[in-house]
Amino acid sequence: MSSINLLEPNKKLELIFYYSMKNSNKIQCESSARNISDGWKSGLLNLANILFLFFSFTIFFSYFLGVGYSNLNYNSDLVQPFMQARDLLQEPSRFNDWYFSPALYFFPDLIFSVFLVVLPIPNAVLPIIYGALLFTLYSGAGGILISSNMRVSFVTATNLIAAIILLVGLMSFSYAVKGPISPLSYVWLASASIHTGAVLMTLVSAAIFINLLTNQARLRWLVVLGVTVYLSSFSDLLFVVWFVVPASIIAILHGISIGGRRSYIYAVTLIVATISALISERLIRNVLFSSELDVFSGYMSPINPIDSVLSFSQELIRAVKMNDYPALITVGVLIPIGARAIKICFDLLGRQPQTVGNYIELFIAMSCFSALLTPLATGNYKVVGDWRYFIVIHILIMVWIVYFISNVIGSIRIVNVVAGLGAGVLIAVSAMTVSEDAIASVKRLQSPTPVEICLRQEKRTTGIGDYWTAKLLMFMTRREIHIVQVREDGYFFRWNYNRRWFSVRSDNKAPFSPDFIITKNLDPNKLRARFGDPSRSIVCGDSEIWLYDLPLRTEGL
């Protein structure tokens, strides 16, 4: 007879309870340890995959810029965040000397730029790294959004989006595509300071919002969403069009469907955060920052909405003639997406329950059509350069394609793994294929331009030039050559520039004393009338440079 049977009944129960609790605690501890271990393994796998994509996109974007499109990414508009970031680090108290564009591009654009400029890498490489970072984050944010549907894993969704981004890039830069829309859109999506921060935060905010809406995230994430909306709306008004408007409508529809108040709280949070951000932006811009928005008043003024629609239609017709298939596919896919969204809206109004996937579809559709219709309805689409207002559509369509694929794959684990690995292998093989061309492209981009070579040979370091010449040359020479931007008639051009640079050099704060003019895109007759004939002139590449023996008089410019 065992010793436990010799005990009194109450003692027996106490011992049984003790050992059962002990075993239970042991099992719970082992389970918690396994969960922590699995969490670490999953986190490391996700991190390794993100680093792999970043490295691959660095190679791809270097290659794409080397096939004749570096002029799209290396211009005075797109290098501005890096110059602002360096100013912010060197002299934060004078950051308000900048003339800012209509969008401030502070979050996350300026944050990324500050992080990159402190790294020991050449300025010429910064746009490449920034582009690779954006493409990687687009893939990751889209992967979070898609994986919330519980059909595919984060890694699989992320790799599939990355593979589609790669495929679209190869199509956009192929010799068959003659139209400008796809190459322009692709380069813009990889550039700083052209609404790409709003694109990224639209994806991030959508993932948080849909998880909140479907009760997959705790309510404290609403605070995170509110802060994100505030910062993003403060930085770029397009974020309001791309995220806040469609998300608020969806929250209200969801509230009607389920009859709960929480969805209305979400909508109110989005609206209050947005209004607060817009008021803050206007106050801060008027009080602290320099503003010369009237310099482009003619260009920025909206046109008749009918003319805007006609311009857009003509651009699509030109895309057909020039075999711009990626752009046409993007616009064409909007038709089934829109039809599906209409059905979901009617189902919500009829109080029919919806899946997480349905809300993902509805957001993508509403965001795409909000992005498409707003510039047309307000008359802000005039030329192909205004296609930048639509760039979020390109990314959202890629995410929708992966969502569609995830529904086909289903939740079968082996198929999930094969799809994710297959996409990863495709990306790796493609990266290896173009790696030599990418390295050659990076070396070529770091080579000095003919204008820089001429100026260094002539030992000239301070001058004036047009908008597209000045800031880019300063950036590529790490400010060793100081160029002040002027209009075609020689007057200072106060736009997207630091006002102090009109009076002192940006590198050593020496007085601005120009002794040459880069005449490209300027009016020679008006320059002569204002500054006189040059002592001599030289031709460097496609630019003519006027050299003066004495410093130019710039008072009153």
C-alpha cells in the first residue's frame, strides 16, 4: 500500500491538489518558454528577411538608375531632405531659415534623412539607400496589412509584395515602355520629399486601423493611430486624402453595420487628429518658417476640373500609344476593385457581417479612388508631373494583387512556405543577375559631372545658377561648391532653399561673393543686362559657364 493511501482523506486531497498545481505551473512555464522562444525565432526570421529585401532593393534601384533614369532621382527637389537634415544636425536653431514647399515632409521623410546623413556614406549614394529603404518598408507595411487576414504569413506577404515591386520596376524600365508615367512613378516612389512618406504612413495606418476595427488590436493602439495621423497630416496634406477620408468613411459604415459606438470613436479620433494637425501646420508655418509660396502661384493654381480630366485622359491615351503597360494595368485594375467595394458597402449598410479581408479590400478601393478623384475634381492635375498625386495607387494595387494571391493560396502552411520562399529566391536570383551593372551604376553616379570638373579646374567655388543646377551641385559636392539659385533674369529664386545661403556660404559661413554664372536655363540677355559681360566663358558638357574676374554685385536681388 502506497504512503499516500495511509494519509487522512483531507491530507490526500491537499497532496493531490499540490502536485496537480505544481505540474500545471510547470506546464505553463514550459509553454511560456516555448512561446518566448518561438517569438524570438519569428522576430529574427522577420528581421533577416527585411534585411535581405533591403540589400536586394539597394542593388535593384542602383541598377534602375543606371539605365538612364538617374536624372529623375537626382534633382534639386529630391535631394532637399538630405540638405535640410544636415542643417538640422549642424545648426538646429537656424532650421527655420528654410523656404519650405507646400508639404513640409517632416514625418517620416526628415526623420529618415537625418538617420541616413549621419552614416559615413557618400552623398551620391544617399538617394539609392533611401529608395531601397522605402521599397523595403512598403513591402513590410503591406505584409502586415495582408497578414492580418490570417491567410498568409508576414514573410510570405512581404516577399510577394517585394517581388511584384521588382517585376513592375523591370517592366517600367524596359525598352518596350516609351511612356513617362511608369518610370516616373517608380522613381518617385523611391524618392524623398515627393509624398512618399504619406504613401508609407497610409499603409502603416491602414494596418493599425483595420486591426482596431476588427478587434484584433487592443484599444491602446488607437492612441498610436491618433499620433500617427496627427504627424502624417501635419507633414503632408495628401495623407488626409489617401488615409483619413477613406478610413473615416469605413469606420462610420462599420458602426452602422454592427450598431456599436466604438467605430464612431475611431472616426472622431481620425478627424480630430487631422484638424489639430492642419491647424498646427498653418500656425507653425506662419510663425516660424520662411514662406515664398507665391513664386509658383501660376503653376500651383488649379485649373477647371473638366480640363483636368481631359489632361488625364490625354495622358492615358499617350500611355496606350507608348506601350506603358504598368500604368494601364494599374488604372484597369481599379474597375474590379471598385465594383467589389460597392458590393461591400451595400452589405455593410444591410448590416451583413464582413471579414477582415473585406475591410482590406474596401480600404484599398476607397483610398485609390480618393487619390484618383481628388486631384481631378479640384483641378490640380495639369501635366504628367502631377501624376505624383496618384503614386499611392501604384503601391495599393500591388498590395491588392498579393491579397488576391493570398486568397488563392489559402491558409495551407506548405503552400504558404513555398510561395514565400519562391518569391525570395526570385528576388535573390534577380539581384545576383544585375549586381555587376548595379555596382557600375553606383560608381558612375559618384563620378563628378563636367560642370564640377570645370569649376574645380578653374578653382571657382561660389556662383549662381538656375533652380535645377544650384542645389543639386551643392549636394553632390558636399557644399564645397556654393551655388545660389536664381530666376532666368538673375533675381534670387526663393523656393525650397535656405534663405541664409543668399548671403553666406553653406559650408564655412563666408560672405557670398559669386564670380561665375552657370547659364543653363537662364536668359543670357537679361544676365548681361544685370551682371555685365563675362571676362570669359567655358563650355562644360551641356552647360556654359561665365567666369568673372571680379565678384558679382548681388545687392537688391
